[in-house]
Amino acid sequence: MAFSTQIDTEAVKALLRALEENEQDKAVALLDELTSIRESELYQQVSLLTQNLHKTLDQLDDNSLLLQAKHDIPDVTERLNYVISTTEDASSKTLESAEKVLNITDSLEQMTQGLPENERAEYSQLLSEVNTELTEIMLTQSFQDLTGQVLNRVVLIISSLEQSLIHLIDQSCHDYDSIPERVENRDEQQASEMKGIGPNVTQKSKSDTAQSQDDVDDLLGELGL
Amino acid sequence: MQINRDMNILVVDDFSTMRRIVKNLLKELGFHKFDEADDGATAWPMVQSGKYDFIVSDWNMPEMTGIDLLRHVRADENLKETPFLLITAEAKRSQILEAAQAGVDGYIVKPFTAATLNGKIHKIFERVAEKQAEKQNG
């Protein structure tokens, strides 16, 4: 829908006349009248945009955008944070083990001191190869720094996208807080479980899961397995 | 109990890292005959050859899941006794119960330890030995 943005020529002529005749008060009043028409047109345009946005959001199937904004985006952030912390833990465990083995090779190196020269040289050579491989293992763990930085950045971008969507939802006169829970019917839930859903890393997905191998064993034990 | 360390084992997982880890752990336990498959769909024709004494499989794989592979195995008259261990990140109680109903012999949730794998393998083959003894006696 187009708005009339035409300026009334008579109104402008009147303004010019007022200025030429140095009637300041009249000129100001005419100018105000002209700008107020423009302002109200602008207001109508913004209000139309908002109405369109509201309609568009309403027409989306099952409010999918609203549900995505409320549930999927936080879910993605939670999953990415799981990746960040899991890779960090794994790297740190690997580093700890490698450091322990380095200490052991140091002790072994000391123990070769008492051996005859030719044997000592042979052991030294092997130990030095072990140390080289261990150093390689430790350096490889630096992947965590790189992937962690990238993932942190992705989390930031997603959070900012989330904020924009919440703002958009607000602007379209929807209440973010009253967006309902995503409901999956029993058949759909069972089908996705049979397909495999991966690690249950979000608070929501942790419900009704075995928390440890002991839990699994207890459950199977009840069935005689 | 003595477990046959020469048995043929099929390791099924879509992640090559995981296949490598499982194979290395099995090697540490003294096993040395392995084949690999990256999906239930590629594993099934291999299993049908009748070569394998033990199947270790992931659950969540793109073409055919581990639970479907298990069901195929249990539904085949010649293969139904094959010991089947699931190593998976799937940890919903309903999923574990489903696997038990489908006839799984062991269920390990990831991440797991070498000791857990060792314990489960022992338990599985103890039960296999018990079943064989029952058959012979019966």
C-alpha cells in the first residue's frame, strides 16, 4: 500500500507568502502543519509494517518461528556449550596423561645412567622418540583453543540473533513468555528415540535418562541381563 | 573363564575415531581379529556371511541404526545367537529397555572406560558359555 507523500502546493505557496511578508508566526504554524502531515504518514507506515509483521508471524505454520526462537535457539546454545566443555575436558585429560608419561620417561632416562654405554644409548634413543610423540600429542591438543574460540564466537552470534528475534516478537505484539512448550506426540518421540537422538546434553533432554553406566546396569539387572 | 581371543569381531560405528578406540581397547584385552563397518546397512551383509562371533555396534547411524541391525540379527535363524554389544550415547531409559527387548547382550553408554568394556565382554561370554552348557546338558 502506497502513502500519499505529495506536498500540498497551496500550503507551500502560503508558507512562501508568509515568509515574504515576514509574518514569522504564521510561517511557523504553516511549517508545523506541513511537517505534522509527514510525521503522521511516517507513523502510518511504521504501524502498517508492524501489522504486516504480526500477520506474518501469525500465519507461520504452528508458530514455528516463535517456537524456534523460544526453544531451539537456547537448545543450540546449550549444545554448543556442551561441545566446548567436553572438548576442553578431553584435552585437559589428554595433557595430564601425556605429562605423567613424560615424567615416567624422565625417571627411565635417569635409570639408564648405570647401564653400559651402548645399551644406554639405545634406551636413550627410544625414550627420546617416546618424548617426541608425547610432545606431538600435547601440541595436537591446541586444536581445543582454536575450535573453542570459533565455537565461542558462534555462541555469541546465536545469542545476538536470539535477542533480535525476541525484540522482533515483542514488536509484533506477541508475548515471548506465553509462547507454549514444544509438544512432541508419543509416536513422534518414540520414532526419534529409535532413530537415535545422541547424547542428552540439555537440561530438558536429561529427563528420564540413565545418568551413568551403573544406572544402565541396574535397569538391565532388573530385567535379568 | 577362558574367552576365545581368536574370535572374529565386527565393530560398527559411523565415527572412525570411535571404531579406532574400540579396536585398540579390544586389542589391549587380547583380541586381534577385527573388521569394521561404518553403518548398520554396510554391516548387515558382512554379518550375513556368518563370519562374526561377536558384534559391537553404535546405535545412532545414518542409514541403519544399531538397534535395527540387532533386530535383523535376532530375526535370522542362523545368526540369532550372535552376541551383540551396543556402545552408544543413547541413554533414555525407554531406549535401554527397547534394546533389552530386542535381545541385546550388553549395553554401554558413552563415554565409557576400558574396565567397563572388559567387564561387559566377560559377562556376555560367561552367559554364552552357560547357555552352551545348558544346551549340552539338556
